[in-house]
Amino acid sequence: MTDNHFFAIAALVIIGIFFGIVAMLGLPQSILEWVITDGAFAILLYISYLAIGAFKGTSKPRMHY
């Protein structure tokens, strides 16, 4: 599995979990609630990105011909 596939699948799982939680708690009713929800989602995605990067390790340099 390539890195692009890994990140895409991880992002889809995270989005699914987030929207599942939002659906259980109820959809936001006002603009401010949507902004807060989007901010929480952005923070969740950023933390997930850092965690995936930490677990995946550093990228290896490739030979260019």
C-alpha cells in the first residue's frame, strides 16, 4: 500500500468517526456551532496527520536517474 492510499484511508476513517459523533450529539443549529465543529474537526485532522507521520516514520530518499 502506498503512502497516498494509507493517508486517504486514514482520513476517511477519521471523517467517518467524526461525523458519527456529530450525528449522535446532534447537528449544529447555528453558524457559530458550525464554526466550532469545523474547528474541532480541523484540530482532529491535524493531530491525526501528526500521529500518522510519527508512526509511519521518515520518508526514504529515492534514487534519481
